Amino acid sequence: MSAIPRQKACIACAESKRKCDKKIPECQRCVDRDVDCVYPQPKRRRRDRIAREHQPSDLQGYTDVNNLGASLDFQEWDPILPSDLDLTFANETVPYIQPVSISAVDQPFLETLPGTSNISRTPGLWFLQDDTWVKQHRAQESGCTTFAQLESFIREVEGMLRSWVKDGRNCFIHGRLYEKGMPACLQGAFTTLAAYFSGTPAVTETILQISEDSSGSVLQDDAPSDPGPRGLLSHLSRVHSLFSYTFIRLFDGSVRHRASAERQIPTLRQWVVQMWKTAKEYQPRNSFANRIPQRWAPQAVDEEYDACSEMWRLWILIESVRRTHIVVDTVLNIYQIMTKGWADCTGTVMVTARRGLWEAKSTVKWFDLSCDKGPLLVPSLQPGSLLSEYRVDEVDDFVKLLLSFVVGTDKMQWWIRRSTTTGGG
């Protein structure tokens, strides 16, 4: 009599390295987390393997795509997909990421720097892993120490806000973030910024007064309660709104308006913390790894594209949260240094540093770049080995701005020179 095979842990518990009670049809942990409970298929016996090897050649390599799982809850946040999407691929194949184990360290999909966390490489989840939400504290002083250098960063952020009201995007507000409609709390801030940057000195006081009154109205709104993408987008939009109102009043020069903006700084910091907590605690209902076919088949195109498209849209939301946190936190710290001479270090967050990912215009372009080279998810204010391991043209412009603030413009110029003369590290 053949031995009875031992029941293995379900895939979800195995990937999470959690104990599985192995109940059929669903283990209790998956029931509690409201996720699909799927057990690994037992190994085929020899005669089954022989039968499979002798099946018709047109059936070999076929992948069943009927149970790839439900899509993420993006009904309330559904940016329009790019109209210029190109689905023509080389060799008539669709790009995909081969699922790998959590212990893998040599796959190109996620690239970490020496000294940083070894983040799980599970497809589609590299920007949601627990390690990516850990804030780190800097061990040395910033390379920018003079008021002139600090003010230059403020001017850069002002330029970002100008770009937003002019082009609909900037280095921390993605162009597709609000393309399906801007939340009501943000519409007033957007209009006020546009009027402020295009207005004359004669109307500046009026615009600042509108900003003060409007920010007071925003403060009356209740905190979002939805833990999903819709709630996270609401958190992000109200941070963008209050930050816009606060920024122009802090740095315009009017003493009265600066004082009123200072009183709202604690609230703005609190909202950033709430936004970060919501993003950190969010988990998709289904793993992207289970929804991307192992091999290409004509029947898998729709399922594969939908999974990759949702992955890209979720990354846009999460990366916008990361960059917004960095910008708001840095601006408020600089203001405190300029007014009080010191600022508490609240910890640096991680940001995607690979050039091209933020600027990608379609799912295919973003996904191909993510597969081709690691996205370089690195601590924003800790350059680590980034300067020595990568060329300047491999790094995102936003990250280069942060690096110039951390290491100083002189060292940045040396990095540029080194990249140009030697081709990098």
C-alpha cells in the first residue's frame, strides 16, 4: 500500500512563513484574513508524469488562467488607462515576472543596495513589503547646512507646485493620480495655487486670505475611514490640499499669514502620519503572484494585462504617498531649522530611485522597466552605496534632488563627473 501523502501548508501561509492549521477546504488564517486559501498540488506519480509527456504537443505548456483571482478594489479609484497603449511585443510574447521565493536575492525585479533591507521579491508586492515601510534615521549631518542651501530646496518645491498647476503633475504628484477627478477638498487648493502663481502683487493678499479661509474649511473634514485604495487616496488628497495652503503662507513673507500657517503645521504632520499608517497597513485581497501566468498563452492576455495594470496603478498610489511624505516632512523640517535652528529627525522613508518608472506612460513601459532593471527602492535621505554603485543617469531626478540636499552640491558634481568619465561604479 502506498503511503498517504502528508498535507502541506497552504500557499498563503507558506509565503508569509506563518503556521497553517491545514484545514480543508480553507485554513482558519486565510478565513480570518479573507484571502483565497489554495493548497499546493501533490507531486504527480510516475505514470501520471509519463501520460503528461505523451499528450498532444499543442496541449503541452498550457496554463490554466480561469482561477487567477478577483481584481483589487479599484472601483472607486480607476484612472483611465493610457490610450496609446502598445500591446505589440517582441517574439509575440507578453512580459511577465517569474514568481520567486522570499529568500531569493539574485532576481533583477527588485534591487536593493548593500546595507539596506533584503526585501521580498514576490511579483507585484515589492513596494508593499513590510521592510519598505521601516523608517531609518540618518547617522550624519546633512550636506546642506547654510540657509541659502536650505532655501534652494524650498524653491525647488515651489517649482514642483508650479508644475502641478501648469502640467497636472510633478515629482511627488503623479500625472495619473487625479485624472479621473480631483477630490473636492483639493479642487480649492489647486485653484488657489494657480491664482497665486499667476496673480500680480496687487491680489496676493486676497489670495492668501482665501488660502487661510479655505484651509480652515479643509480642517473641518472627517478623516477617511476606508482602509483600501479609495481611503488612501482621500488621505493623500487632503495632505496635498493642506500642504498647498500651508506652503504659500509659510514662505510668502506675510507675518500674519505665516503665523496662521504655523498653527496648522501639527495638523499637517498628523495627517501625514495617518496617511502613512493607512498605506502601511493596506494589503491586497489577492497576491499578484497568483494572478500572473507562469507561461504565456493566448487565453491569458486579459488576465495578465489586468493584473499588471492594477499593479502599476497601485504603485502610482503608493509611490505618491512615499514622495509626498518626503516632501512635506522635509519642507516642515527646513522651516523649523530656519526659524528655530533645529528639527527633530522623524525618520527617512524609502523611495523608488530607478529613472523612468515615475515617467512611464503606460503599463507596458512601467512593467518592462521593472522587469529589466531593479526599481532601486532605497532610503530617501541615506545615499548609502547609491553614489558608488550607480551612474547618475540611472537615478530619478527627484532622488537626485534629495541626494544633493543630503550630501551637498559639491559631492553631487563629483558624482556627475565620475559617471561621465568612468561610466559609473
